[in-house]
Amino acid sequence: MAEIKDLLGNDTVLRTDGRKTDELRPVSIVRHFTDAPEGSVLISCGNTRVMCTATFTAGVPRWRRDSGLGWVTAEYAMLPRATSERTDRESVRGKIGGRTHEISRLIGRCLRGVVDMKALGENQIQLDCDVLQADGGTRTASVTGAYVAMVDALRWAEAHKLIRSAEKVVKDSISAVSVGVINGTPMLDLPYIEDSQAMTDMNIAMTGAGEFIEIQGTAEHRPFTRDELNVLLDLAQTGNRQLQAAQRKALAAE
Amino acid sequence: MAEIKDLLGNDTVLRTDGRKTDELRPVSIVRHFTDAPEGSVLISCGNTRVMCTATFTAGVPRWRRDSGLGWVTAEYAMLPRATSERTDRESVRGKIGGRTHEISRLIGRCLRGVVDMKALGENQIQLDCDVLQADGGTRTASVTGAYVAMVDALRWAEAHKLIRSAEKVVKDSISAVSVGVINGTPMLDLPYIEDSQAMTDMNIAMTGAGEFIEIQGTAEHRPFTRDELNVLLDLAQTGNRQLQAAQRKALAAE
Amino acid sequence: MAEIKDLLGNDTVLRTDGRKTDELRPVSIVRHFTDAPEGSVLISCGNTRVMCTATFTAGVPRWRRDSGLGWVTAEYAMLPRATSERTDRESVRGKIGGRTHEISRLIGRCLRGVVDMKALGENQIQLDCDVLQADGGTRTASVTGAYVAMVDALRWAEAHKLIRSAEKVVKDSISAVSVGVINGTPMLDLPYIEDSQAMTDMNIAMTGAGEFIEIQGTAEHRPFTRDELNVLLDLAQTGNRQLQAAQRKALAAE
Amino acid sequence: MAEIKDLLGNDTVLRTDGRKTDELRPVSIVRHFTDAPEGSVLISCGNTRVMCTATFTAGVPRWRRDSGLGWVTAEYAMLPRATSERTDRESVRGKIGGRTHEISRLIGRCLRGVVDMKALGENQIQLDCDVLQADGGTRTASVTGAYVAMVDALRWAEAHKLIRSAEKVVKDSISAVSVGVINGTPMLDLPYIEDSQAMTDMNIAMTGAGEFIEIQGTAEHRPFTRDELNVLLDLAQTGNRQLQAAQRKALAAE
Amino acid sequence: MAEIKDLLGNDTVLRTDGRKTDELRPVSIVRHFTDAPEGSVLISCGNTRVMCTATFTAGVPRWRRDSGLGWVTAEYAMLPRATSERTDRESVRGKIGGRTHEISRLIGRCLRGVVDMKALGENQIQLDCDVLQADGGTRTASVTGAYVAMVDALRWAEAHKLIRSAEKVVKDSISAVSVGVINGTPMLDLPYIEDSQAMTDMNIAMTGAGEFIEIQGTAEHRPFTRDELNVLLDLAQTGNRQLQAAQRKALAAE
Amino acid sequence: MAEIKDLLGNDTVLRTDGRKTDELRPVSIVRHFTDAPEGSVLISCGNTRVMCTATFTAGVPRWRRDSGLGWVTAEYAMLPRATSERTDRESVRGKIGGRTHEISRLIGRCLRGVVDMKALGENQIQLDCDVLQADGGTRTASVTGAYVAMVDALRWAEAHKLIRSAEKVVKDSISAVSVGVINGTPMLDLPYIEDSQAMTDMNIAMTGAGEFIEIQGTAEHRPFTRDELNVLLDLAQTGNRQLQAAQRKALAAE
């Protein structure tokens, strides 16, 4: 682990975009990006841009009725030219791919992890995360952006007296960031070029209180040790704290 | 017809957004909206916003091979919260609706109408029109924006020596606009609120030379006369001329 | 336009089937073609043969309930060997193609354009147009034949006291015909061989009163001018008048 | 079994349409019903009407290539208003039902049963049986009609020198008929009203030589004995002989 | 027929697995194979192994409600490596093949053939037959095994007071077996190697009383005569009697 | 964290099945469960039973050709009555659910994580994990069982000279286990009853060398701290070591 720590402190490691190993890409969060949805956010993390909308609906799916509890669900998709090669539309192919399903479910779990379903009451929030441009970290940007859109939708619901208090529904903030090991060096917030070279790739969603909601680590190319895991978790903590600061700043503005 | 002409000249007809009957909504065309596609345009017509990307690919579909001719095709889709009520994703429903098919085909025909397939050679341009926000006229905005994205993709192809001359491929410009009869009054460029009240609804695509590429008129609620048709065609001509000016201005900028 | 008019009057223009430029193909309308449906028509326009059935059902789709209004809808399909090359069944492919969707929607709009939904009451008419043999103009033959089947279904409904008066439901008759420009010459009612050569192709649905319900003009191969449009509309008027005479004759017989 | 024979001989058993228990419904076979297919037949068995087309194509599916053998396959479908209640299209539902699959496979097996695949060479015959009107026995009428369409397609192929001899490809004729036990009485050729009351229902395809190609007997409502089976097979033999006479007569005409 | 009888009695005919022509493969029926279902059976017929589960549910499908009658339905499927070559999953292909549909329907009809729907009351039994290993006769093994699973589910229902008496619901036992003609010799219970060589192939489901519920005979490769049919039916009777003995023995055990 | 450690050491915590918090359910691994596949394993972890087959095929998917590298992929599915309530088949629903996709992808990644693709050469291994009975931990049992099936398939390939050495292809063993926090107590290997109560739920795949291939932790119900994470990872290490011992023992047997 000594070696890894050393690398982390080593300013001479050059990333393709000149960032330090523990540095986030520039983050921007635009609220009210479109007018129709109750919450509508355009989040940019470097070149990755995701439009996150939150739809607030009175009522819950059938299986949830008469429980007194609300529900939060999410769908993720990529526009065909979000990527450098055009991807066929899943609507045209007639089915949703495994990756899309996997990410949609991840986003839903993350957001549900900070929602008090009792305080939400029998209402539903549907999050839609549509990737306009993809340069790595689209699923983590989706979580981070969807949180802001959800808060806006809850504030709207409070203003329209559909819930008592948006603040009570949201138990904590949530953001997510990717970390990975590139050529033996742990790094924060991987763009596509790094992501495709990573031996280990993790996505980590954390609450404002610094606790974990979701940890997903994969090592198709080389298993990782517990020491490496700990370094990656430290990096993720650093990144998520900054993302949460950006969320707070965006939500403070009017 | 006297009556109709009179109405057209009558400034006292109030539209919900204060426009005159022969006035377009504000148009904005942003080029290079995203980085990955060969052409990427965000077009806004009033509150309607469509992201139009153009993908240039060497080669054509199998049925077109060894013809020496190129191909242009288009796909249209709406994001779930482009509308005031959330619409289910067609990828989730597992099939594409009739309306989507109809509009995709219309856009494709319009763009092909101004392309010299020989000059394009055995290359393909795929247009993707994704509606971020819908307030009427999404199909006509798609045609107008897709033209600009297509020109950008052809310029890119020329710069990369994949075609000889972008200018020779594009025989003329093309734009489209909606017109309709609301409570007996012909009007130009209908937002959703007017569109839903229209007795007659037309979408008209015209070339820079003022000729027609596509005329689609529907009168579910009251048939229209030849006189009314002529008034509507005049309005469409007015609107398309202005849209083409906006296209030229956008394409002139660097 | 002088040139065009001249061509129209010029008997020396030879069509593959020997017709004049403003001449319809032979039309035949057989009512009660099959026994089960409330309306069942076999319409032949030249070699194009379409079986049109009309199903009358009490009740309307959910979104229409308690409106006091009826609904009319249509589905179009081709049998696999309607064409010279066999076409795969859409049921086997598992999805309906864009062309089928587009035509089904067109037929539905046309028929709804002459129906008084209040007089129909909360009842539904479902039109099915199945092409047994295709030789151009299948969509326009479908509209023309479906009208007769619909009237039969309404007469049946009147006889069974499900509606007060078939006559009151049908505000006017409707027929449709194709017109197009072939090698610069405008022509009426294009068979497949002409249709595939057309530079401009229009389908025009008109009421018995001579007003338009639907105008669809496409010019993938060469834009058309307003003068050409006017000649085409004249041709369409000529054709639709004759089709409506054939409809009247068929419906007068018992 | 005495009792059953007795019933068969008993002229006093009344069928809804006045036929005797061992009497076929009127059969009509119209060749060249449409022009495009290599074989096109409209067969009527009572009120059941099926359009059977045969498509002859040079070449076989991939799995059959370089075998020197041909292939015969079939698809069956019902038009939506073939039945007294409208049936949703399988193309609209997006999948083919079990019944359709089962019948398509049955027709294919029956026709293959009389084809010499070597004599056919690497060519394919695709049979399409589309039910225009259904009144029981649609699958057996399909087999009987498809045989005639197939012979016509083979004659066409012989005339076009695509095969040496149509006669050599067809080893024997084939027809099929339904039989069943209604209220204890075995009967031949069941219309819908009888079919729905049958305790036992069999479809039997036989060659001109009187041998079996396919026997399908089902007894959801009451098991049947070997004696009953024998009576039903006798009835089927009677019916198939008459159907084969009708096939011969149709094919003899020019 | 003399010749055929002779062959049947001829011990010198060698089958690939050393059996006599009228000999079943070893049968084993394991009840309570898994714990969750109301009935769960693993049946082995030679190398063919099918897991049959029976699900008892209170209530019937909508179209059956308020009839006082129950319903029995079945689904058949093969695991991807039940066969020597891997078969793609039908869930991945997105549709169920014709063979699967055909067999599912056959199993359902067979089981319904021995159930007294009135005694079952408004309850449903869903049979699932999943082939773990396929070596011919999977559909007949499914019928034979599903019967045992169904009886177990009914005994469970009786014990839970959901029906009065399992015995009254089941009117008789049912089993099925394949028979076929291989190189002119009729044989009982065909493994895959024989099945693929069979000129005639029959599946015959019989009740404990020795009556027929389902007869399916196919002769793609050579038509069969009435004499051959009779020999095959005799063989099937022999086989089914032994299978029913195995069922009784399994159901007698606790 | 003191409190957590204490709980772990506390024998008085009662699990529904009487196990200690750090105790695995009984594991059984049956090789050669069926005959057709190159590798076929039935793994039982408590009441969870999964049939894992490995199919070895020469050649790789198109996108992988001429790379000199092999490929490993996996599919997971549940039989309808693996669960206490019957689940509809995904083949019948016509699409694969998100959960199935997510798990199939997880299994594939895990197995690829221990395979040397160069040593495998251009060959493919397809793993199929079909859950016969589900009682929690089906995805981890699938990983553990699939590893054994894969080794068997590689040994088969070595014996058939399709690869040089099975041992060289498999870089290390891999197993997976679930851990979770129930009422504040971290526990190993959760059956369904515990899984559904877990506040935090992790699935951890480890190599024989004790390194991580996959970590998936989810906390919909209560975020977890770094200390809890560490306890859970310790438990997972304990469990995976025992599972790997069971794998070794199974693979040592002949």
C-alpha cells in the first residue's frame, strides 16, 4: 500500500486532461433546463452531459397502494450520438440492453436510499436521465444530477401542497463518482479514455453524511486488493464531497 | 376568400402569445451543440427545442451498394418529459408508435429532397432529431434544424476528404413550418395550444428556391377549401423564407 | 404552367396501360364480399384489390368514455404476395413497419373527417383494409373502399337500433386518389410502374362537396412548383368525382 | 361400435346445415385468384374461404444449402374480420399466437409430405394461407387449397425451366378434412358451430393413394375409443377422396 | 400387415440402446423434487429428464370467471443445454418458437382431458415442464410427469381445504408415449437418434381406461397406412400402460 | 465498530435457520449433473439450487475475431416455480427483465476476471445458470457453480486438443457470497428471509488469492459506514474461502 499512497501524492502522474489523480473534472449543474418537468437539470461533468428530469405524480404503482409509502424510480438512456460512434436506438432495436437496465436500477436504488418514503406519502417520483454527451461517468453524473432534479420536484410538490415538506422527504443528499486503477495508479473521476484502460473500475454513491449507499467495483482485467480498495474509497470520498458542495450551491440559488 | 384575406390583414386577432397571424415564433439555431457528432444543432422555435445530430458514415445500406449513390435517413424521438405529462419511452414499451414512424419518414424524405445522391457518393447521413421540449411544430423544427446539422456533417466530410464538395451535395436549403386554421383564421407556426384547436393543420417543407418538397394537410375537424389552402400556402411561404434566413445566418457564422 | 396545361390536353402522351393522363383505372366496388363483418367491401382500382371491412362495436376506448362521442379507427396491411416479390409478414417480423403505420393513420384521419362523432354516439367503427393485390394506389383505394364499408356498417347499426340514423353520422362521402408528375407530365391514378418513376407523388382525399380532408405531397426526386400543385389538384378533383360516383352507385344497389 | 355404425347410417340425424353426417360442405377451388404469385388459389369449403398463394424462389435457406434438396414451408393467418368477432392482428400484438404457429407448422409438414425434395432441387416454395372468412376447418381447407397453389407454382417453374418436371416433384396429391364426434355422433367436415360442440375433434390429411400424412386428434371433453377412431378415419377417407376429386378437376382446367 | 407383425415379434431387430421394439426406456418419477411448488416432479425417460411443476392458484383467468369451472394450462421450455448443441433462450430471442407453442398447447389439452373442471371449481392449475436434458420424447415425458405433479398439487389443495377432493377432480390418469416407424419397423418410445430417422412419428396420450386423449401422427418422409397405424396404436397402448403403472407406484409412495 | 465486532462474536444472535452470523449454509457441488454440456454442475447453497452449464465453442463473436483472444459470457434465468409465488417466464413476456440482465452481466464479468483470454485462444465459453430453486444468494451460487462448470469445459477442451492447457486458461479460482446487515448485525450468506430484511446487502466475488473481482453493495434502507463495510468484507472473505475449498474438493474428485 505504501507504493499506492506514494503514487497518489505524486504530482508527476500525467492524466490525459492534465488533472491530478484526485481531481474532479469541472462540474456544472443547471436547474430549470426545460420548463415542463417538475424538476429539470442539465449536469455536466467534464464533457459528459446528462439531462435529468424529475416527474412528480400523485399516486403509486398498484403493488404499493394503501401502504402509505411513496416510490422513486429511474430510467437512464443515451441519445444515439452521445457517443463518438452512433449507437442504435433501443426503441428501434425493440428492446432495452442489459447495460441500460443495470444503470437505471442503480440510479433508482441510490435515490431511494435518501428518501423517506413515509414523508413522501403515496406519491411517485420518476427520474429520467438522458445522456446528451457521454465521456465516462454517465451513471454517476446521472445520480448526482437526478438528486438536484428530485429536490426541485419535491419543492414544487410542497409549493403545490402535495407534500408537507420537501426537506423531510429528503433524508440526506446523494452524489456518485467513479474511481479506478489505471496502470497501477488509483484515480478519481474517469473520462472515457481512462475508463476503457482501467483494470479496476468502481462507482461509489455516498450521502452528505459520508456514508455509502452503493458500491460497485469490477475488476475484469486484474483483481484488486483490500489496500487498493481503501485508496479508491478515499478518493471517492474526496470526489463526492466536492460534488455535494456543487449540489448545495446549485440548490441555494434561485 | 375575401373574408379570409381580411382576417389575415386584421391586426386585432389576438394569439395566445401576442403574435400576429403571420408571425413566426422566435427562432434560434445553435451549431456545435455537442462535440461527438459530425453535425450537432440545437434549434428552438418558441418553446419547442430539438437536438438535431447528423452522423456521416462511409458506405451505404446493403440494398444501395454499388449504385454509386448515397443515402440520407432520419429518426425522430421525444424525451419522456418533453411534454407536460410524462410519455413512456418507446424503448420501454418495446415498439415505436405510429406517430414517431410517420415523422421520422417525413424528415428523411424532406432532407433527401435537397440532396444530390450522386455527389454524396456511397456515403450515408443519419439524422437524429430528439425533442427536448415540445410546444407544437416539433416535426417542422426537426426538418429545419436537421438541414443545418446535415450541412455541418457534409462540411466535415469535405474537410476530411470523404466527399469532394459539400456544396455540390446540397442542391438547395430546406425548411418546414406548420400552418393551420384556428376558429376560421389561418395562422402561421402553431404552438401546442393552437395546434390542438386547429380544424385544419398543415406542415409544409419548402426549398430555398420556394418550391415544395412536402405538403401534408389534414382536416379531421372540418374540410378545407381550395381558397383556404391557398392562404395557408402563402403563410407557409412567408414562414419558410424567414426560417431559411435564420439557417443562412447560422451557417455563415464560424 | 403553359407547358403543363399543354401536356394535359395532349392525347399523344402514352401511359403504359393506354390511359389518358386524366383517366382513372377501371373501378369496381363489391359490397357484402364476406358475411361476418357489419360492412365488407372488395374494391378494385385497376389491378389493385383491397378488402375493406368495417366492424361496428358498442362502446369506445377508455380515453373517449363519457364524452358522448364515437370513434373511428383504421388498420392497413398487405398480404405477403400482394406484391410481385413476397414481403415478410409484419406479424412474423414482430413489428409493424413505418409505412404501414403511416397509411393506417391516414385512412383513420380521412374517415373521421366525414363522421359526426356526436351522431355516432359512444360507438366505435374499426376499419380493416387488407391489400390482396397491390399495383399502386393501395392507400387511396383503401380510403375509397373503407367509406363504403363504413356506410354499410352504419346502416346495419341503424337497422339494429344501435344508432338513430346512418345518414346523420356520415356528414359527407370521402374518396382518395393519387396524382403525380412523371417525366414532367402530371397524371391521375398511378399504377406501380408509374408510381416508382414519379418525381412528385400526391395522395388527395376529398369530400363529396369537393373540399379537402387530406393532402399529402412528396417530392423526393424534384421539388414541385405552385403551378404544378394546382394542376395536380385539378386532376385529383376529376378523379375523386368519378370515384364518388362509383361509391354512390354501389351504395344505391341492394 | 354397432351403435356408432348405426348412427352413421341414420339419415334422421339433422345437422344445422341439413347435411348428412358423412357429407362434405360444397367445395370450390378458384385458380389464378390473383396475378402476382406463381400459384394463387381461393378455396371455399362452405363459408370458410382461404386465399392460398405459392411463391417459388430459387435457392434454399442457409441450413439447407449444398444439400441438393429443396424446401417447402407455410404460413397461416386470419384476417381480423374472418371471424364473427374481430380478432386483433398478430402484427399489432407484436407476436404470433400458439394456434397460428401450430397450424402453420401442420400445413408445412403436410405439403412436404408429398414433395420429392431431390426433384425440387435447391428451390423453395413458400405457401401463404390467409383466411378471408372462417367457419370451421380453416386449417384443412388451407392444406387442400395450398396443394393446388403449389402445383401451379411448380408448373410455372417448369415452364420457366427452373425445374425439370412439376409432375416429378409432386409425389402424390394431398388434402385434409376435419371429423369429429358431436353428441356421440361421428360427423364429417365440421363448421364452426359443430366444431365448438365437438367432444372429439380430428384433422386428417391423406394422400391420393389413401395413406396418412397427418393425424391430429384431440379429446379435451371426452376421451375416444379405438372404435370411434376407426369410424372417424373412415369418414375422413370419404371426405378426402371427394376433396382430391375437386383438386383434380380444378387442376385439369386451363 | 403380416410383415409388420412379424417384425414386431422379431427379437433380432437391434435398437441402438439394445431395447426390443416394444420396450420402454427406463422410467423414473421423483416427487417433491423441489420444495416451493404445490407439485414438483422430476421424470426421467431414458436420458430425457423433465422437471414438471404444478402451481395451484385460487381463481381463474378473466374469461372464465363466474363459470363455476376451473382451468388447467401448461408451458413447456427447454434449458439451453438440454440439447447437444446449445439452443438460444427464447427469452433472449424475444419470442417463443412454433415448436414450443405447439408442445405447450398439447400438454395443456392432455391434462384438461382428465380434469373435471366443475369439481376443480374456480381454481387454476399451471403446469410448467422444463426440459433439463433432451433425448427424444420430451413432450410425452412432460405429459406423463405433469400428471403426477398435478395430482400432488390437488392433494395439497385438498389438504388446505381449497378443493373438496383431489380424487374427484381427476377423472382418470393420463400418460403419453411416442411411437414411430424406423426403416419400416414400428417401434415404441423413440430416443433422439431414432426420432430423427423416423419416417412416421406419433405421440399418443391415453387415459388409464385405455382411451385416447390425443393422437398426433406425422409422416413427412413417407405416408403411413391404416395397418401401420394400427400397429403403432398397439405399441402405444403397451407403453402407456407401463407408464401409468409407474405413475401409480410413484403416487402410492409417501 | 466495537459494537459490531461484539455482535459478530456473540453466539446468542439467532438466525432463522440456527446458523451463526459468520456461518455458510451447507454447500454441495454435483459435477456431470447432465450429459450433454461440456461442463454441467448442480450447486446447492442451502435451499438455493442452480444448474450451471458451460458450453465450449470454437470461434468467438464477430467483434472479437482475429484478436487471438477468447471470450466468456453468461446467462442467468429462473424457472417459473423457483420461487414461492410463480413468476411469469421472460420468454412469454417477450423481454428480459432488468434484474436478469444485471445478474447475467455480473456472472460474466466475474468469470472473465479469472480467465486468461490469450491462453483460451479464439474460443468461447458460454455459461448458463438456471435457478431450479431460489432461497437467496442465487447470483453468488451461480458464480461459484459456474466456475466449476467452466473448469470442466476447459478440461474437456484440453482432452479434445482444442486448447493446450485448461490450467493455463484459468488464472485463479473464483467464488462469490452474499453478506448483509440485518437489524444492525452483519451476517454471512443470507437466505431469502434475511435478504428481504437486510438494510445493507452486498455480493462479493473473490479469487482464490483473496483478491476482489466484484463488490456490489446496496443500501436502500440505511446507508452503511466504512466500519460496517470492513466487517462485511471480513465475513465475505471467510465465506469465499470455504466456498473455494468446496470447489477444490469437487474438482479433485473424478
